[in-house]
Amino acid sequence: MSLNEPIALTSYADEIAFRLEAEILDGVYEPGSHLMQEEICARFGVSRTPVREALRKLQAQNLVDLIPNKGARIRVITLSELGEVYAVRAELEGYAASLAAATFTGDQVAALETIQLQLEAVVASARLSVGKRPADSFINAQLTRFNEEFHGVIRDLAGNRLLDRLVADLQRRFPKDYVWKATGSADQIEAINVIEHRRILHALEQNDAETARTSMTEHVRNAGRLILGHLHERGAAT
């Protein structure tokens, strides 16, 4: 299905942002080139309001710089910068998991298990929908939501507000939902979202701080490797 086909799922702004994000990261637009509001409106057959909102979403992901009353300029995304982001985030999230493991209780196990089961249901849907638009945008939103909840609960349980703020800042430096787009197969999606999450959850249930830390650190590193490899294949700047 063409990315120019009529919008059918989620909000207009979310769908437009999803499609433009994929094109930016896949190298359709040159760094420094412009996305003009009028052209986007014409392409998707919508008013300026959802286009402005979509561009703000892309700005929040550090993919574009907004130009008042015009549109946006594509930012340069370098592999070295992204590698640094994931290296630091892996260590911070691993530390958060070790802190959470020390006091993890039965009620917390049940709460995290509920989120993980919801995520696994989406992963099952993804197996049937890889590469099939418009289903991609809905699955992307669901995978992002439950992944954020899974990681967010663990950071909350860690009880370190500074750590949580540092991770949030790192996440804002690159689209945190891009792992889904970078995965080359349904097996990779399952490995990242099910197998690795289950390993982390098991360590938390056992109050095994060391294993929780190493499992979470490797999980985030694996996500980073997937993204870096995907962008490298598409000729991203180093």
C-alpha cells in the first residue's frame, strides 16, 4: 500500500506523523530539506491543523526543526550520536531494573505481568501485519504504549527521580517507537518484546538485582543495535 493512500487509522495527526517519520528515517528526505505545510496538506487531503500537530510531534522526536508559519526542516541524525544515546540509556535502565528488583513484590509482579500480556497480544497481531499498511500505524502505537508502560513501571519502582528524568531526556533525542520499524522480521519483534522482556520480568520476580540489571542493559543495547544497523543500511550520516 502506498504511503500516499487515504488516511484510515488513528488520528490524522498521528497517522501523518507516523508516515513522515518512517520516510525521514528511511532516507526519503535529505537532511536539511524542507517539509512544507501546504504540500503535506495537499498530499494527505487534510487541513493545516493536523499537519501542524504532526510536525510538532516530529519536532518532539528531534526529527525536524519547525519554521514559523511555513513547515519544518529535516534534522541531521548521526549514528555516533544515536550510539551514545543508547549506550547511556542501557546503563541507566539496567541500574533502574536492579533497584526495582530489590523490593519487587507480588502485587508489582501482577501489574507488570498484565502489561506484558497486553504487549504480547500486540506482538501476535504484528506477526500477521508486518509490512502491511495501514495496520502498521495502529500496531506501532500499541507496541510503543505497552513498551513505555513496561519500562516506566520498572523505573517508577526504582524510586530514583533523577534517573527517570535522565532516561526521559534520552528518549526525547530519538523516536522511541522506531525499534518496531527497524525490525526485519516478526521473530525479531518477538525476541525484543517477549523473550527479552520475560527474562527481565523473571529476574525481578526472583528479586535478582544482578540478573535484572544485565538483562535490561542487554535488552536496550539490542534495541540500539537494531536501529543503528537499520539506519546504517539506509546511509545515515556517521
